[in-house]
Amino acid sequence: MSALHTFLAAALLLIGAACSPLPGACPTSGTGSITLTFSGLPAGAEGKVTLTGAGPQTVSMPGTVTVGAGHWEVAGELAVVTDPLVRTVYAARASAPVFCLAKDATQAVEVTWSKVATSNRLWVGNGAGGSGNLQGFDSASLRATGAATASWSADAVASRAVAFDKAGNLWAIGNTTSDPLLARFPAEAFATAARPTADRALSLPGLSCVPALKAIAFDREGNLFAGSACKREVYKLPSASLAAAGPVTPTLTLTGVMGLEGLAFDKDGNLWVSDSASDELLRFDASALAGSAASPARRVKVRRTDQPADTSTLKPDALAFDKDGNLWSVDFGANVLFAVRAADLAGAGAQPATPMVRVSLSVSAVIEGLAFDEGGGLWLPWSAGKLARLSAAQLTVSTGSGAPTEPETVITGGGLGSAQGPALFPAPAGLPLFHALP
């Protein structure tokens, strides 16, 4: 029996257990009761359940609720547990998600929460010299400088860049031409130490240059944008096309990005692209991204120094927005981390900007990616076998190459080679990321 047939059979059994009529013919006169029991949540965590039917309501405590008779649906909401670096997320499953409630009848529903396996972890791709090309580090192992062993490590189609959706599923760029161009790994695949299997593999017809893709980012509607450095293009893959494996036809192609490095969305849904060839940050407005063609509405070059006579600019690479809407990037060659004020990102046309901060980093660091955590600290790959965190306070102080900033926390991973593309699930509240949770 297929998975679909199994699901349908189970649903029919649940409906039949409550009353005989099918949902479309479910009697709606009178009242009945729904008895809810909760399980699986740690002490202090709040679970919420949405009851959808006659007079829908949200319930945050177990017990019996009197409701109108008729067709009902029960769904538990995500529960989020606080953490100083990366929160833990619990997803819910109802024992009877759909049923017909007859007059004077009582339906028992147990709602069980279980940890989303990708949550409460810092994820990094693992390049040359390591074991397992995707690694996850539990938050508890990242609190202080020292050695840490990845809580999850295996080979997967992921090392250069990953992105999470709202459910904690991990989307990744294929490493080699034998890998899928884009692959999705369900969150539950990371609950064990076994090598995960992608449940969706996507391709883009006509994209055959190498490396085909370099960066990916979800917009706030769940559309996936993928940037190709070799084609110098960015593709919009509509959310509906991500629901199944196979070739995907982009609904929008952005062209002319000569040195594509990073992608990021701001709080208004505008797409920012870093172009290291032109030393520019490019903004494609959200309104234009909804159409069939778009060109940059804003071009920002970031000054390398504050000297009026120095017209040289920094080369932006990886991108990340903070909670205040400032855009952070790094000049990979110079090992300079810098931030552009939100105010300097507004407006239209080409404009130079003086960064609000320039942070010089060790010449031994190889900065391939940026990710903010719950405490406002910034995680970045460091030298071979290491990850580093700059504290929120360190991000306010500019430094020079003569006295570079030493990260507050440096983690040495036992099986880590060259870390790439750090990402957290969930993203901190307030960040303009698709997988940010309140």
C-alpha cells in the first residue's frame, strides 16, 4: 500500500470513529466535546492547539472543550524554547487531525510534540580536510571557546550553501555535477546519525556550467532565489514548483551580476545581491521581483577607508541582515567585516556609503558565510578546523589590520576541515529570514 493510501485509510478510520457520515455530510446541530491531552513538551514550554470548525478557537491548556457539532480539524502549533544562541523548536502531531463530531459525542485527541531535529543547532558545510561534508553543532557546545564535537555529521549534498524553510527542512546546493542541482532534506532525516536522503531533487533546464549555483535564499512568500556565478544570473523558483522533484522553470531571471557572491532579503522583501566584480551591493525591489523582469533599483559601493582622497571600495561577499536592518558583509580578500546602515540602503540610484563599522579579522581566517544568533552575535567560519563568534559588543567596534579583532568564542571542531555557509534553525526573531520564528 502506498503512503498516500495509508494516510487516506487512517483518515477515514478516524472519521468513522467519531461518527458515520463523511465530513461533507456531517450533522451540525447541537454541541459535543473535544478532550485534548498534551505530551512531549519540556517543562515550562507552552503548547497551543488550533481547533478549526464551528467557532474556531486556540487552546493552550489540555482539557475538555465544548464546541458545536460538525466537521473539525485539530492542529498543534510549533512550540519554541528559548536559548542564548539557537532556540529549540517542537512540532506537533494530532492523533485525530480530522473528524466529524456528533451531537453529545466526545472526541479524544492527543497532541504530541517532538523536537525538530535541525533546531537548536549551528549548521555548517564542511570543506577540504574534514569528515562529513555537513555538520551540526548543538547550541550547548558553542557557549565557550574550546573543542566541540559535531552532534550530527555525515556526507550530504550540502557544503557551499544551505537554507532552511519554516518547517526546518534543509535545502542545499549540490557539491558536484553528479549531485542534484538543488536538494531538500526533511528535518526528520537529521534525527539519526545515518546519511540523509533527499526527498526532493530539483534541476534548472539549461544550467550546465560549473559551479552552477553559489547562493540560495528564500523570500518571505517561500519562493527560492538561486544565484549562479558562472551564468551571472539569479533565478526565482516559485514556491509551488518546490513541492515536487524534477526540473523547475524560473519565473524571473535577473541578469548582469558579474561577480555574484551572496543573496539576502531585507525586511521589505527586497533582494540584495553582492557583486564582487563591480564592488557593489545591488537592490532588486520586491515589487519588481513579482514581475517577469527586474533591474537594480539601488547600487551601493562601500568605502574602504574614511580618507576623503581614498576612493577605493570593499568587495562584498557573504550577506546577512541584523535586526535593525543594517546589512553586513565581508571583503573575503581583505578579511574585513563591515556593515552598511539601513538608511544608506534606502533610496534609488548609485551611491557610495561609509560603513557604520569595519572589523579587521585575522589573516588566517577564511570567511565563507555569516549567521546571526539569538544573542546578536555573528558566527563565521574561521581558520582550518575552527568556527568563530563575534559578540554583539564586538560588532560595534572598528579595528584595523594592525590589531585585528579576536573573536569572543572560537570553536575547534574535531572533524571540521574548512567550514562554509553557517546557518541556524530557527533564525532569531526579528531577522528578515524565511525561517525566523517569533
